[in-house]
Amino acid sequence: MPLQTAPDMGKIFAPLMHEHDYVVDEIDGELPSGLTGTLYRIGPGKWEVGRTLLHHLFDGDGMVSQFSFDGREVRFRNRYVRTPQFQDGMVAGHARKPGVGTAVPGGFWANFAKAKGPANVANTGVALHADRLLALWEGGPPYRLDPDTLETLGTYDFDGRLRGALKSFSAHPKWDPATGEMFNFGQDFSPLPAINCWKVDRRGRMQRLAKVRMLNMPWNHDVALTTQHMVFVLDPYMFDLRTMLSGAPVFDAIQHRPEKGTRFVLVPRNGGPARIVEHDALVHVHVANAFEDGTDTVVDLVLLDDFAAIRRDLSEFRTRFTDLPPSRLMRYRITPAGRVIETQLSDTPGEFPQYDWRRSTRPHRYTYMTGRTGPSGEYDSVVKVDNDNGRTDVHEMGPDTYVGEPIFVPRTPDAAEDDGWVLAVVYLAAEHRSQLTILDARGLERVATLQLKHHLPFGFHGTFTGRVAEPGAPIPHPDRLPLL
């Protein structure tokens, strides 16, 4: 009898070379009648630019997936963002600009001086605000897409506010559900390093709240929001200038310097100087919710054990990324006296923390993550943590699966905090295809599974809106992937 070999989890990074548009007709279970709206997901769809093989997870061409629920059926569509890198892959046959982890020939001149930074691949976050669908990447301006057809409409600079040096609008905006405002940041390295803090009102008008200057500014990926502050947790991921001058990729120049410690930076939403509180060095990528508790500011995040493992997993993603380092969900309380109180909320390994976005800026009871039950291996589960009592519920998807970021959707606008559904894209390695799993958020029981006709490559983040997308315009022929 031949030996049985385990399915290849690395095939989750195989490129998706077709743009699809179809009604999902293979459904296990029953679609919830009250689940209407649109789930948008984003991530790299391919890690090749013509003949150039990309060597970092963050460098792949951005691709948006759309699941439109109209109360009767679910329509799926995916479309690549027509960035210059995507067009180079279709026309030039090779990468013209470097990525964050992929250099092009020519040393410093080709990768930094002439290129003026890595290629904006619009692959990390997706947001719908003021009727604008934005594909986000943390090193540059967003790309605006048609929320129905996913057609690329071009880069978006918020009526000129992101022009010139102030061009960065990061991939993790946060919303105040009471005001409808969107808050975000962008890291600026010229002429002096600084963090620009942005507020976009419910009509889409942007203003800069603050410019926080710091000569030893680290790389930062995420931000949290309270009713009073934008909350940054700046771990010491420092840029080494000599490495950058050698022509190495940007991410190769990032070094973890634990002796410099972590800084909690509280930027007032209503003006005034930022408050900086020093702490022992942490390792994290994503934060969850944050809120004010009396005079204290509280922020939750996923604490990771090893930055070296993160960097290795990002550059060796084809063979390693489905086995992330140990992690745990933590809470940090910052007092007026500058004391930081650390509390562990769950020791179950997980990442991509999510919660009921209606609770943004206020205390929340439940956190949802993609996770695993063992100390190592791929994330094969959806995890629900009760932050009040530490109870952790787990829904395992089965062997040889990889679970993406879970998104909570409330059953009704005024439903209880965990009264709704959790939506997660799951990769099935044995079948080399993906499914969208719908769980009841209260007990994580499976409600329905939507089987796609193909796989979705490893993705990053998503958002759900009650607006039902109506993709009436046909997409181009899927074998041609045409340009703008």
C-alpha cells in the first residue's frame, strides 16, 4: 500500500489567475435569512510579476474578493487591483519597482533613490467609508474601487490631502460608531520621521489631527481608537540605515532592538501633544479594540513570542507561514501616572483579532481570532474569547485547513454583542479550494458553508457592510486579466 502524504498547505500561496463572477450554488446548511450585505476580503492573489518571483508575503498583487448576500443567494466575485506592479506583470513581464522584501537589480539607486520606495500593491486592508471602497497598503495612498464591480478607479488622495510627502494612509483604519468618523495614520520619513494622524468625517472629508515626530521611529502596522485617543503601540522594529543603503529590501533593514523598549503613544483626538509611555519591549503586529476606563486607557493586542520568527515567516512564507510562532491575547492598561498593567486574556494561540465593531472605542466583552488548539501548526480554528471571565470557545475546521481572519456581523443593528454571525474564509488543502464558513457567534456552531469552485490565496483583512453589492457590469474575460 502506498504511503499517504499530507496535503501541501503551501498551495494556499498558489496564484489565482482567473477573475471569477458566479452565484455560489454549493451550500452546506442553510443561509441565514437575516444575513444581507457584502463581505469584502483582500490579500495578495499572486506573488509573481511576469518572470519576477516575489520573496515576501507583503509584496503580492492585491486582489479583492466580494461575497454579496441579498437574502436569497450569494454571489462571489474577485478582481485584482490595477496597480502599476500588476500592469508591469501583464505588459513588461518583470517587476520595475522593488517590493518591501523583494529587491530589483541595481543596488541602492534602483531600489530607493530612483524607485522612491517599494511598489504600492494595495493588498492589505479594505474599507468602505462615505460610499468609497478603498484598497489599502500602509506605505502609500489607497486605491479606490467600484463597490459593485470592483473596477479600479485609481489612487485616491482625499481631495489632495495625501499629495506630496503626506502620501501614506495605512492599512488599519478604525471607526467611531457614534460619530461615523474614520481614523488612520501614515508613517512619513521625509524630511524627518513622523506619524501623521488622520481623521475622515462621515462625508469623506479628511483633516490631519497631529504630526508626531520621532527620530527613532519604528515600523508600525496598526492603531487602536478610544473616545479620547488614537493609541499606538510602537515596538522597537527599527530601520537600519546601512542595510538600506546597501540596496537590500526595506524589510531586511528592520531589526528588533528590545533594549529600546516599546512605547505606548496616546494621541488626543481633540488636539494637544501626544503622551508617550515607555514599557519593556513587546512583539506584536495587530491590536484589537481600545477604550477609556475612568482615567486609564486600555488596549488589547495579540502578543507574539519571537520577532525573528515573524520576519522569517514573512520571507519564507511559501514553506513556513502557516505555522506562526506562539501567541496570546493580552490587555494593557495605561494609568495617568504612566504605569502599564499587563493582563493575559487567553493563552490560546491566535492572530487577526476581531470584535463587534459597534463596540469600537468602548469596552467590549468578546474577541474573535483565527487560532489553533496546539502549540504549533496552521491556524485551523475560529476562537472566541470572553474578556470578562477568560472563557475561550474554539470551533475547529478540521485537519489540513487554514482559517482566515474571522469577521463578526450582528444579527440586527441593536442585537446583543455576540448575537450574530462570524464569517471566515477557510482553505481546504486536500481539495485545493476554499470555502466561506458561517458560524453562530454565540456558541460558534456551524450555520452554513459556501463552497467555492477554486481556492483563494492566503489573505489578510476584510470588512462587512449592510450595503448589498450589485455587480451588474460583466467582468472582463478571466483568462486575459486586462489592465485599466
